Amino acid sequence: MVWSLADERFQENLAAARVYFAEHWTPCAPRSASALDRPVGQWLSNLRRPGALEGRPEWEAGIRQAGFRLSSTAARSPAQATVGSRRALPC
């Protein structure tokens, strides 16, 4: 069994991002935002940095599976920021 602390933290943060979205109806969390005692805003900000997901196709797939795509495309709501069949993280 292969276990990775980074992968576990990614899954915890992804779950927190889903909770934040469910509560606030937007993936645009300020850097100070948190959910499930996780720093969701800072985590999302870090993922938007160039190269943040390099070498981690499973993380990118997890974000897509959650219904989001990391993008700098601005929009009012995730439903308005569609790229193909996926919503974009507009922040």
C-alpha cells in the first residue's frame, strides 16, 4: 500500500472546498476563508499558480470530478463560467 500525506491533504482540502461551495454558492473564496477547519481560500489560491498541478494528474482529475476547472476566467458564478461541460474557478 502506497500512502502519501500530500494526497491525503489534497483530498481533505478538496472536501473542504466542496463544503465552502455548498455554503456560499461560489468557489471564489477569499484567502482567509476556511471550511472544515481547512484554509480553503489559501489552498485554492495556491492551486491557481502556474505549475501547481504539474506531475499531479490525479489532483487535476479530482478537481474536474468535483465540477471545477482551475482558470483565471472571471465570471459571476460557477454556472456562468463554463468551459466545455465543466465550471471554471473564476477567482
